[in-house]
Amino acid sequence: MIPLFRSARVTRLAHAIPANGQHIATLKQGYSEAQRFFATKHSKSSPSTDMDPSSKSLELLRRTLQEKRAKLQEITERQAPLAPTASNTRVISSQEIESPSTALEQTSTSNAQQQPAPTPRHRTDRAMPIFASPADMYVRLPKVARNFSQPENPEIVKIALIGSPNVGKSTIVNDLVKSTVSIVSVRPHTTRERIKAVLTQDNKQIVFYDTPGVVPEKNVSRLNRELVTASWKAIEDADHLLVVMDCNKLLEHSLVTEAYIFERLAKLEKPIPATLVFNKMDLVKGRNDKIQEFAAKYNEQFPNFVKTIYTSAQQQKIGIQELRSHLMSLTHPGPWLYPANQKSDQSDLNRVEDLIRSELFGLLKVPYHIKQVNVGWTELEDNVLRIDQNLLVDRPGLKKIIVGTDGAVIRDLTLKSRQLIGKALQRRVMLNLQVKVNSKKV
């Protein structure tokens, strides 16, 4: 009788007591003491000699569990503000010990009824994925428009922009299309490849080819091949050329790159009409006569210029409307290449990486060899997009710079990039950035 009673009592007791967080050690200790008690001789610990072994065992077990109940209740009350789940802990009373089967049923019912509602930081109806999957090919490839409606008498023109690094080509394109298509920063060569931007007005469409800054031949070995050849390849596909000059650089710096540009333009096999744009006029106030001298010089070197326009795309937007109207007058009959509401053919992932890179250049004077790897592109509920990006650097010192003190820099980078990405993709975005040291050279 005793072995059978011991096994049933211990089993029911183990099921009746829920294992709950920090109190599991206390409950296990009481459970172990009860097991040790049943393994000893009952005659040594019995309070009286006239009680049978079953009564002695039950009495000692009741006293032991009552002591543990008092300790557990004291711990629960003391840690209640720090552990909200402590209210789920169920203390076993002496009446439940006398009726184990009833205690088991009441414990299951109370646990189901007293389960507290979770209090997450975000919406409870948005299911977070256990595993994040990288962006698929649809997100990585450029956007291709198919089966869109053409207007009556459509007209189109393709315009390529060339110029020295950091002369404001991307800023002009963004102002013309009234959207942030190309990223902008104070660092030269922020644009790393040819980017298409689309401006549509009435039945006319302009496709801009924003290209990296032209690099003279003596500096070609320092940069990758794509960066060097992108500008001249864009001219082959364009109907019109937009040559952008930095007015401040013309007056204050050497003109090696400008001389190389006009040397290459003179050697073009296919004559192409062009427009000469002098940008950053707000920086050369009072010296317009010298800019006029450069305009006459360049028109003489390249006779294909049909017009010269002076702009300032950074502040007052001087000349932008004049430039837009001029370019609209250059369209010719032909089918549109993109729908009226499309501003660029860039893939979503490419736009995300460019926006992160532009903010990184704006916050820090870091080298260019920071590689981005997408590790998560997850669609959540409520049209929320979660993006996980790894920033790979080649040395631990650069990682410390990007992370910053107590993560201040990476936190600021994530916040600003998330706002830009949400605006560009027209949806809510959750962005997670992690900086890692790559074992291989980036």
C-alpha cells in the first residue's frame, strides 16, 4: 500500500504545481524533500506511535508544503512589480492536498482562465516571423513596366547627364522629377551606377540617365570599371546631352576633369545635341562675367550646344523651371517607356541600399568600401515591411566608428534611413541595421 500511495501522491502533486519562472527551484526543493521522506523509515520521524504509516506520511507532507507555500507567497508579493507573470503562480492549499484529483482539475481550469494578456511594445495582431528571408528576385531586379496605357500622341526624349564628380547632377534630376530618385551627399561619386529617372507631363515623357562623375584617364585605376564607363555608355543611348558644370569649381579649382570631358566630346562618332548647364550660381555672386567667359569657351569647343542655362538646385532652385521647360520642348513623337506614375526603374532593394549609404556618408566621413548585404525582407501585417541589412566592414576600428558610443551613431543612422525609405517606398518600414566585420576583404 505504501509504495502505491507514494507514487500516486507524488505524481499528482507534480502535475498540480505549475513550473513558473523563478519559483521553480523552491517547488523542486519541496518535491525533493517529500521524495526523501518517503524513502526513509517512518518510525523515526513520526510524531506519535499510534498513527499508521499512511497518516504519518500525509501529516508530514502537509506541514512541509504549508511551509513552502508561505515562502512562495512571500517571494511572489515581493517580486510582483518586477515580474508580472508571478501572478500566474498557484499556491497549493491543504484542502487540495487532501483531494489531489480535484486539485488537478482546478489547477488546469484556473491556469486557462487567469492567463494574462500579453503587453508587447507593438501591435498584438502583427505576427512577427520566426525566420527572416532575404529579398527575392522581384525586389532585387529593376522594375520593368508592361501593358500600361499610352496617351494620345505620346512624345518622349532620353537625356543623359555628364559632368565632374559632385557638380550637382543628382540634385538637378531630383528637382526636375520632383522626387528623390538619386541619392545626394557632399561626397564625390555618391552615384555609383547609371540611374534612370522619369518625368512625365501631359503627353510628354523625359527619361533621364543620371551617371557617376567623369574620371580622367590618369585616375581610372583607382576606381571600378563600371564607375568609369557608365557616363560614356549613357551617351550612346541618349537623344540629348546635359553637360553640367560647377561654377564654384571653375573659378577656384583646377579644370583637369572639365578639359578631359570636352576632349572626349569632341571625339564622339555620333553628333548629339546638348545643353550646357552652369550649376551652383548662388556661390559665385558678383562674378558672372567670368562664368560668361567659360560659357563662350565651351560653346566654341563643342558646337552642338543648343542652349546655355544657369541654375542653382540647392537653395532657391534658380533656373530649374527654365531647364524643365526647355527639356520638354525637345521631345519627339514616340511611345512612352514607363507609366505616368513611375519615377524610376530602380529596384526597391537598390533604392534602400542607396538611401542607407547616403545617410552613412552624411553622418560619417567613412570610406566607400562598406558592403551592404540584405538578410531580411519580410512582409508583415498592416502593409508593414521589415528590412534587415548587414553593413560589412573590413576592420574592427571602422565598426566602432559606425556603431558609436553606446550605439548612438547606428541608432541615428537607422532612424533617418527608415524615414527616407518609408517615404520612397510609400509604406511603413521597420529597419534593422547590424555592423559586422567581414573576414574577407570588402
